[in-house]
Amino acid sequence: MELPLVVGIDGSDSSLVALDWAVDEAARQGLPLRLVHASLWERYEGATLSTGLDRPSEQVMAENIVGTAVERARRRNPEVKVSTEVVPEEAVDALLHAGHNASALVTGSRGRGELKGLLLGSVGLAVAGRAHCPVIVVRGDRAGVAGTHERIVLGAGDPASGGEAARFAFRAAEKRGGVLDVVRAWRCPAHETAEEPRLAEDPAHLHEERASGQLDALVQDAVTEHPGVRVRRSTVEGPARRVLLNRSAAADLVVVGARRRTGHFGLQLGRVGHTLLHHAQCPVAIVPERV
């Protein structure tokens, strides 16, 4: 049985955009959709049975948010199977728990009640940094969210720690039928000593050659498993966060991996993940590497 695609809903405009995106993605992937709403009304007002006008206001609000979201999802695509869950927890905890039985988690870029000037809300950042399954934060301009570019960008990390991200990106590209743009950034340190003869001759060429080899090693298995995916490989000089941010302007999804911290709780998002989550012009998928 396929695990559902889980989307967090809170009634905000951002969560409705994420819901629309999740409905479309569930249809593409052939997955059921689960709507999760975190509400603490039971904890704060008492989990007592009540009827009619005596129902707590927070309970009424939760029911309205969920009911409106279900109706919106069904109008967008009636063929997608939708289920709901109202969880008496904080939003981050509710989504993290739901992520243990999800193919992926989808969140908006900003929650209800958060300042409009925020680039990324606290829930999206916390969930992306701690979930055990892939997390997609739906953000960006209209074209990127709508998926009109027909292009997915994979930030090619180290072959030893980027395999899950590569597999996720190939599966997504296969379902969408667009181009998968696999990008490996590289830099040539100005202070590097030329202990190796080849570095003394042409250090930039050697660094680019290494980057190309790492890219090929990362996608080798995924290319074999998904022969129908159109792959465009490129190595680009510069900081990875800037390179991928630029590519996000012409993409429908940017995919990057995240490593588990050794001896610490959560993931190591790094500067690349943080930059994309705050500034990318399309949805961002953070894919944890399994341990």
C-alpha cells in the first residue's frame, strides 16, 4: 500500500497554495492525500463532549478549516482520495508524527498568524530540518508553483550522501515528463597549493573534472532505473546556494539532500538548504539521507 502524501493545512493563504500543489502532485504520483490540521482546542478547552452552539470556538474553526480544505481538494481533482486528521498538538509535532507514515510532507511557506514579511515560516523550517521523510515547502513565483517550466533541478551533493535526493528527483521527473537538470557546483580555492602537478597546470579544469565525476557517480544508478527521464547534466563554478537559487527561477521544483547530524537531533540542512527554503522561486524538496 502506497504511503499518502501529507499536507499541513491551517487556513492560511500559504497552506491553500500548498494544498493545491499537493493535490496535483498526489494525482501525478497516484497517491492518496492526507490533510493534517493541528489544533489544541481539546487541550486548552477540555476534551468534553458538546453539541450545537456549545462547541468550543477553536473546535468550530478546526472543523471549518478542514471542511473547506477537503472541498477545495475535491474541486481541484475529484479522483484523488482524500482523508483528514485533526491532531491535538503543535503544528510542527503533528506534521513530524504524520511524516513517519508519509511518502512526503508538504507545507506552505508561511503559516496562519505569521508576519507577511517573513521569507519562511517557523513551521516549514522546523519540519524541513527534522522530518524523516522528504519535505516539500511550496514557495516561489506563480510559474514555479504552477509547474509551467517542465523542469526539475537536482542539486548534486556528494555521492555518498545524496542518493536519496537523486532517487526522489528522478521519480518526480519521470511522473512529470519534463527535464531533470542535475547541477554540481564547484569552486577553485584561490589559496590552494599546487602540490599535485595537474593542479599547477590547470587547477580550474581539474576541479571541474572532479565535479563532473562526482555528478556521474551520484546519478549512475538512478539513470539505469529511470531510462525514460531526460537528464541534463552541468557543472557550474560558484557557491552551490547561488547556483541553485539562480536555476530555481526556471524550475518547478528544486531537490536537495540533507544529512543526519552525528550525535545530534535532526538534520544538517546547511547553507544551501536554508538559502533555498528562504529565497527559491519554486517549491523546494529537502530529502533526508537514510541511515
